[in-house]
Amino acid sequence: MKKLRLYMLAVLTALTASSCSMMIPGSSSSTGSDSGSTSTSTSGTTSSGSSITSTTISTSDGVIENKGKYTVLIYMCGSDLESQNYLASANIEELVSSNISDELNVVIETGGAKKWSSTYGISSTKNSRYIVRGNELVLLETKTRSNMGSYSTLQSFVEYGIKNFSAEKMALIFWNHGGAMQGVCYDENNGNDPLTNYEVKKALTSAFNNTKRTAKFEWVGYDACLMAVADVASFNSQFFNYMVSSQESEPGEGWDYDGWVKYLLNNINVNTTDLLKKICDTYYDKVAETYNSYGGEYRGYNDTTLSVLDLSKAATFDSEFENVASGLKTKITSSSKLSSLVSSSQQFGYDDQYGYTFDVYDADDVFSAINTTYSINISALTTALNNYVIYNKVGKDSSGACGLCLFVAQSGHTSKSTEYNTSNTNYTNWLSINNSYGSMYK
């Protein structure tokens, strides 16, 4: 989840209590509907591939024109981060203060929180779509409240963005809690239901098909905890060229939108890798500032992890990893052997408050253990990993994190049959090992 570590809870009383703990998703999965739209009027046709179509959107404040340079879609599921501490609204304020020109479309869908700050008049009873223009948050349309943990809500938003704000370069950001293979974007109004890896894939597949889009989005970002997971990246490689995400938990304050958005505005034709590096660097500085503001023993603390993956290298990494996992299937014959393999590596996402774990492990150390313990040649896999992770910003308190994680299931936890199954991963050999021997904590 997007949170601060549990052992900081006593000091960080100003932060939301639930953003300092792993949330258990509920069973609610209502999807709402697209009825209730009140203010959108569009013209023009959708773009296929990288072609740009002129589009105007009528709003109560006038007409918004899409000039097609760059579009960033932000799927902002407010959850308790907003309802208890207004952290989504704080990031919106950063965007609004950036004085965004009409060359850049920053389009936001809000929802998923029981309460929103009154600053921008965002409703908790509806899903709303906005664009940031100049120093204003302009309402595009409102819709009947729908579950942001449902694929259909994400699909609708992505389709809307493609149809109305198609651009030379497009990006999608997930803003909320993240739980690795458990999901992302937990809707507080629907039992904290998240989007699973499968649901994200289903939403994007339908959105691209329905809009006849053939070109990938330039990048996907997770302003959420624990999402730098190989299984997630593998699925995203079908739709995006790059991915930026964190292995570690994120402070609730999230990315530095003011920093990287201003950089993009001043360099609208910037190379994508340079932009994503800027996101990582400004986030690193913001985390350092956040911890320093707490003072005491936490001054100088920095557990930042934010990495950039070149998703064109996903297929090679996936193939090499599955080859190694195939060899491991004949060698890992017990839970203790799997536990021994990963126990010495760096761990992210452990939370015992609710009596379960959600374990994600530093891939680099696992690869080394595979080589030394089981005599499986991992040189090709290591090369694939190094080509995959093209930038990795790591704080001193997460030293050694390589930029990509593997998932290890807990014995007896439903993750072995629900979150980690053939619908949510491409790694059939690693999945087989986990289903047979996943057992980190008993």
C-alpha cells in the first residue's frame, strides 16, 4: 500500500492510520454505470496509432481544445488517503500550481473516497473527470459513482482519454494504494476492492480495441506502493513502452507532481527516459524532505525505491526467467527450500498486523542464490534484468534494491489461488513452484 512503515506509526500521528497498514480488500465488486454523464460534448474521431485528431470538449466554463502534444491520464482513486488526510487533493494542488499550458493534457478521474477536500468541490458521491489548464482544475464531466477497483471503470476512463485527448505521447498513472499481486487502486466506497493484474489487462485490452488504437501508450506509472513486480510489468508490456514504479512502500504524499510536470512543460518534446528519470529524482528528493520534516530519529531516513523499466525488453526477461524457473521445478521440492532461496534477499511489503504476509523479494539476490545453491546458470537472466531496468533511484535505507521484484506466495493464504493464478501472471513455472511450496511465514 501507499503508506509509511508500521514502526513509524507512533511518530506519524498526522498521517492516516490506514495508510500505515496493509488493507484487506473486501468482496464488493459493483461496477456502477456510465449513466449520469452531465457535461461532456465531443467532436472529431478517435485516433488509431499515433495520428492526432482535433477534438474540443464543451464544459460549463467554456471549450477545452486538445492540441495533441502530450496527454497524461491520472486514475486517482482517493481512498482513505484522501478521506482522512486529503493527500490526493494535495497532489492536485501541485498540478494546479504548475500552470499547465494547453500543449499538455493532464486529465484526472476522481473517485474511490468517502470524503474529498472542499478545495476543488470534488464529489464523493460521483466519479468526476477534470483537466488541469493554467492554474485551474476544469470539470469535464461527472458520472454515476462507480467502483474504481473494477475493470469497467478503468476501461471507460482510458477510452475517454483516447477519444478526446489523443496525443503524440500518452501516459497513464495509477494513484492510490498498491499491494503488488494483490492489486492497485482500492476503492474505499466498495469494500477496498482493488484492480487486479488481470482486471487492468482486461480494461486496457477492451479500451484499445474499442477505440481502434494500435500504438502503445508511452509509459505507465504507479504512484502506489510495491508495484515494481515482474508479473505486473509483463502484463503492461502489451500496452506501454515504459513503466515507472516502486519496490518499496511509498509515503502517502506520493510523487512530486510540481517538479516533474514543470520539467515536462519546459521540455514538451523530451525523451521519455529523461522524463521518467526526472520523476524518480524528484520523488527521491520529496521523500527525503518528507522524512526530514518528521525530525528526530527519522531525519535523514530515506527508503526510496523508484525504477524505470524498458518494457520492450519484457519478453526477453520473461523467457529467461521462465527457463530458470523450469530448472528450479526439479530442485525445489519443499517449502523449506523455497523459503531458504528467498529468505536472504531484500524483502518488501511484509505486514503482520492482520496476520498475513504479502511478500515481494529483491530479484537480484534471488538470482544469485539460484546460481550458488542450485548451480543453475543465470548469466542470461542477469543480462536480461540489467537491460530491463534502465534507471533505478534507491535511498540509503533501501540499499541493494535492484529495481524489480518477484512475488512469493504465503502457504495457506488465498494469494496462492486468487491473486496469484494463471489469470494474473505469465510465469507458469514460477507459479507452479509457488502453488506447491509457497510458504514464507507460518
